[in-house]
Amino acid sequence: MSQHLTHPTPRPKLGHVETIVVDSAKVACDGGLGPLGHPRVWLKIAGHQAVCPYCSRLFVLNPDTAQNNDH
């Protein structure tokens, strides 16, 4: 029996990917390491997740708030 998931859990094949659950479809990422991080970038979550192009952090939109962020 196949189970259909609307928000599947990402399963990275290479290394560890930091996953951050957020309540807004617009998020900022600076790498989180202070001066050792990267330039701040703003990401817009289309669908239910977005990946930072610098540090590969995965931002996942909380399914409970996803319906309320249609701006």
C-alpha cells in the first residue's frame, strides 16, 4: 500500500542539511555564524520549502501557517 505525503520530509543524500521550520513565506538567511556566515539573502518560499543558495539551509513552511501566507 502506497502512502501519499503532502509535505514529505526531505532526505538529503550528501551530508547534514539544517532544516528550519518557519511561519512566514518570506525568510532571511545569513548562515547563522555571525561574521563567519554569508551575506544576508531573502528567500520566498514557493510551495512549502526553499533552500539557501549560500549555505544550503532548508527552510520549510509550517503546514499550519501555510494557508495564511498567500501574499
